[in-house]
Amino acid sequence: MKVNNFGLFFVLLNFCVIIGKRDIKATNGSQWRQLHPQGQQVGIVNRNPARQSKPRRPLSPAKVPNMNADEGTATFLDSYIGIDETETSYNILPGRQGRCKANGMIMYDKAVWSPKPCLTCLCSNGKVICDEMSCPILKCARTRIPTGECCPICTSIELNDPSETYHPVIPGNQDTQIIQEELRRDNNKLEEEFHRKDEVKKRKLEEKKHNDEEEQMELGRSYHREKTIEEEDLQKLQAEDQEHLHEVVQGSKENGENQQLENEMTNHSKTIQEKEEQDNNYDGYVEYVEYTDLYDEEKEQQVKEQEEQQVKEQEEQQVKEQEEEDLQVKVQEEEEEEKGEKEKKEMEEQFEVHKGEEVMEKEKVMEEVAEEEVDEAEKQNEKQEETQEEAEEKEIAEDEENGSADVFELSLFPSIFESILVQSGEEPPRFSLPVGCETTDITINCNNAKLTQIPPLSDLELTNLYLAGNRITTIPAGAFNGFPNLKLIDLSRNKILSSNIDPTAFKGLKKLERLYMDQNLLIHIPPQLPRKLVELKVNDNLLQRLDEEAFRGLSKLVNLELEGNKLSESNVQPLVFRPLKRLAYLRMGNNKFRTLPQGLPTSIEELYLEDNEIEEISDVSLNKTTNLNVMVLRNNKLDETRIAPFAWIKLKNLEYLDLSHNKIIHVPSLLPKGLLYLILVHNQIERIPGFVFAHMEPGLEILYLSFNKLTSDGIDPVSFFGTYNTMRELFLDHNMLKKIPIGIAEMKALHFLRLNDNLIRNVPPESICIMDDQDDSKIRTLHLDNNYINTRRIPPTAFCCIEKYSSVILTPQKVKK
């Protein structure tokens, strides 16, 4: 029975113990929830992204219990880890005893707080212990201090991290990077100068302190020596006075003498007291000197602390300025990014233009030097040739005077002239013209006369010879000896071969100015052409090569036509045009060029390269053609991305540019400044950029954009800026416009406007005419036909500025979809 009762008692005891433990756990759990309602872990977290990327060494976090108000254990907290990857030597353990007072606040024992960034303090048994974080030295271009952190970090990747590779941040503007580099150098110089001055000040303060200590020590030693001597002298005097007084007292018998002696003793004691007071005053003076020295030291310490504070403030100011500069740079970078690709391209284009101009100027100087040398050599050759020509002319004149000029070489046609003898002094006989030929005083016209050879005619007064549309195949030597004064020869539309032209066939024609040899079978330019030649046409032949000697001596040539051949940049020598000093008109259309021919002369004014395969225009193709006025590149394979940004930079005289029938998508930028006529029909243009014509002076007059893919969204409100006072003809027909473009109403000089064959549905007020403008519009013809306009809904004031309503063409209209 006793055993059973004991067992039952033991079971009840265990049950009570278990219930008590559960109550304690419940109490601790409620306290934990009260202290941490959101389940957050208490501790210090380093949010620096630059340091989070660094590999930490594996450390086991020290955990200590956090004591609540009732001394119960609530949770465990991690120990504080320093920013510089080193752990501090204390833990966070707040308590009640050993309070500390800091900055007017009472901190409990083991409490941790941060009075300012980078500084952490601990209350330990009534003493405040502070630990200042040291920041690592960064080697990056730009730094910043994140919110809640005390140390700066790199804005990109830190150099201190061996696992990363340094990639400096390069701004879009090269000038910004240079300025930042200069600022960094200036900051380094200021820091070095500041440290140097600080060291000098410290050294001076130490020297001054050392001198003061030595002076004070010397003063103390001298004082002790004097005091010792005075004490010894005083003791001697006291001993002598006491002996003297004792003898006098013993030898004195009268009361008066005793009274005198007493007075002397009193005076002597007073003297001794005064000396003691002086000694005390001296001691007070010494104490005052020591106090003054201590005050000076404290003052120096305060001055030093103030200087250190100023240094820190300067450093903080420099850091703030650097942060502001970095912020400004960042804002500028963001603004530049927000501006878009257009402005970036323009800046790059301007930089390339500037760079290209410098390169071209250098090249120009070198080329000018080379050209001057070549020009001098050519001038010497020309002088020699002119001298030869003058000599030949003199010989001809002498022969004419002697009558020998009347004798003609007639060996070409012996069957006709073998029995004829020409005597000197007699008039040469006239021969009958072939069938189909006509003659005037100075012209023989044998066009389409079915001739197979050049007729053997002679006439000293003849200047024009037309032999086009025949079957001539050869030009033998002396073929034109009967016409020494010819100025024009037309041999077009024959079957002349290059191999059948004698090298001296044209040599005797000293006055020949125009030679037409279109539609023959020539594979190269005829040799030894007359030097006075002004116009040469070799269109629609089989020319396959132009050598450097092709136009030798033709310095007076003005008009050269080489269309419809097989010429390309590969078979046209770059120096072939060098002798053509006066060439102004060049036609090379319908050939095989893929780029512009090189070496074009500076004198050229009109260049025609239509119907080729041109795909690009380089920056050096037109750098010498400064006098170019008309340029036709119609029906090629150009697009705006293959046109160099500064291809037109030197074409200040270019007024007419035809880029129709190409593959252009956007209206090209940086067009010639003096351009007046721009033809862009039959391209794939979808957009007219804003301000694309703004740089032109005086301004564009004619713009043809018919048959493209323009939409209303592709025309910017300022696309036509710069043309409001000069635009006379604007063709926007056969596009995909849904409304009348903005800016047309402001064109004061507009005469012809074509908006037909678009998707326009209405004519808003002031889209063509401005109500407040009292002047009449100069529009003579306005095409709005073949759109989707309901003519009954057009506002009555839509065309109020147009003088004649008959100038507005509205019909027919398409059926609305």
C-alpha cells in the first residue's frame, strides 16, 4: 500500500513540473511577440551593395541572450560586424546597472548606439567606449555614399575586389571625362597640400610645447635653488638674532630695556612673517604660472581640435562637392540618354565632321602642294605645246602667203583626182556634193546620207561638218585636210571602231572646238585630240577604260559627256581628270559605278551620275568639288545610312540635288547649306526629321516628295522649319497622309502645293490659311483631289487667303472606306 501511494505521489509531482515549464514557455513566447511583433531579427545589416558582392570569410556569428525588463531571456542577437570586414570586440547586451551619460542622454550598461555615421559607441560599466569605422581606399573613377552607410562605394565595380574586373564608366561626352580627371587630380593635390600643412603645424606645436616644458623646468630648478639659499640665510640670521637677544636679555637689568627687547622681538617676528608671506606669494605665482601653462596647453589642444574639425569639415565639404559633381554628371548622363539616339547621332556626326574637317584640311594642304608641283610641270608642258602651236601656225601662215596652202592631199581618192593638177596661185576647184548632202556658206550637212566614208571635199571657209547617221567605219589620216578651219564635227550614229581611227586623224584641226562621236563602237577616247577642244561627246559607246593619257592636253575642255558606256570606279583612273582644268559639265550616267568617281576636278559645276549602281557616298568623294552647283544621282541604290555625315560639308555652292528613285527612308540630314532644289520622289521615305532644313540659307525653295510612304506621324511640327519664307513648290502627293501637315499655313511664298492621292479626310480651319493674316496667299495651284474629303463639310474660311477659288482642285474624291 505504501509503495502504491509513493508511486502515485511521484506521478503527481512530475505532472506539476511539466505544467510549470509550459507556463514559463508561454510567458517567454508572449514577451517575444511583444518585443518583435513582425518577427524581424534585431541586428545591424550592411546594405552596401559593393561590400555585399565581396566574399566574406566564414565566421560563426556570436549570439548572446537579450535581457528583457524582467531579466528573462527573449532571443539571441548576432554580434556587430564592422563595415571594414572586421568584428568588434564587444557584444550588444543592454542592462540596468553601470549607466553612462552621453550627449545629455542616459545609456544603460552594455547599450550600443551611433552618435554619427561611421562611429559606434558602447556603455561598459559607466564608461563610454567608441569605435570609429575605417573606410577602404577606393581606386575607381567615381564614388558615392549610399543611404544609411558611412563609407563610399564605386558606382561601377570596385578595384579592391580581385574577383571582379574594373570597367570604368565612360560618359557619352568626352569633355565630361576630361573634366572629371582634372577634378580628381586637383583633389589629390589639395589633399597632399593639406596633409603637408597639417604635418608642419603639428611639428611646430610639438616644438613649442617642448620649449615651454624646458623653460618651465628651468624656472622650477632656479626657484628651488633660490629658495634653498634664502632658507639657509634665514636660519643663520634667526640663530644669530636669538643668540644676540639672549645675551642682551641676560645682561639687561632694567625694565625699559626689557620692554625694548620685547618690541625688537615683536618686530623681528613680523619681519619673519612678511618673508613667509612673500614666500607664499611666490609659491602662488608659481602655481599661477603652472595654471597658465596648463590653460595654454588646453587652449592649444582646443585650437588643434578646431583645426582637426575644420580639416574634417573641409574633407566633408570636398566629399559633398564630389557627390554633387557626381550627381550632376549622373543627371547630365540621364538627360543625354533621354534625348534619344537622334541627338547622339548628331553629336557624333558633328564630332566626325570636325575631325573630318581637320583631316581634310591636312590632306588638302598636302594635295595642294602636290597639285602645285604637277601644275608647274603641266604649265611648262603647256608652254612648250603653245610654243609648238605658234610655230605651226606661223608655218601655216607662211605657207598660205606662199600659195602652198592651196595644194591638198588627194591621195585618198585617186580615181577622182589623179588627172587634176593644182597650180600655185590658182583657186582650188569645187567638187560636187554627194547625194543627200546640203551646204551653206560655212556648213555642210550630210546627216543620214548613207555615206560609208568621209567625202573628199575641201573648203577653206567651212567651219561645221555634220556626218551623223551614216555608215562610216574609219577615219584615216588626212581625212579632214580639206577643212583646216573646222570648229565642229558631228560623227554620231555611225559604226566607227577605235582601231580604225588613225592617231593623226584630228591632229591638223587646230581650230576644232566641238567633236560629237555618240553611238559608235569606240572602246577608248580617240588619241591626239586638238588642244582647243571645248566640248567632247562620246555617249553610248563601248568605253571600257579611261587612262591617265585619255584627256592629255585638253586643258580648255568645258563639256564632257561619257554616258551609256561600261565605265566603273575600277577602270577609271583617279588622275584621268587632272588635265581638265576648265571642266564644268560632266555626264557619266548609265554606267557601272557603285561609288562616285575619284579625282573629280575642282572646276566642275554640274555632275550627272544617274542610272548607275551607286550605293554610298564617302566623305572624300566630293571634298574637292567646291564649285559644284548641280548634282543628279537619280535612279541609283542610295540610302541615308550609306551617305557620310560630312559628304556635303564643302559643297557650299550646291543648289540642285536630285536623289529620286533611290532607297532613302528618312530625309538625309546635314544637307548642303545653300541648297534650293531637293528632289526625293519615288523613294521609301517615311519621316521628315524636325529642323532638317533649319540650317539652310537662305532656305529651300522646291521640295518634291511625291510617291513615298509618308504618314502624318512621320512629319514633325517643326519639319519644315527654315522654309517658311522661301518655299515655293511643295509636292507631297501619292503618300499616306491622313491630315494636312502642320506648317504649310506659315509658308508665305508658297505657289504650288500638291496633296492629292493621299488619305486626307478633312480640311481643318487654318490648315491652309490663317484667319488673322490679312495678306493674300500666293498659292496659284492647290491639289487636294483623290482623297476622302467631304467637300460639303469644308469650313467656309478654309481657303479664304487664296485669291482664286479656281486654283483649288478638289475633285474627284475617292469613295470612303
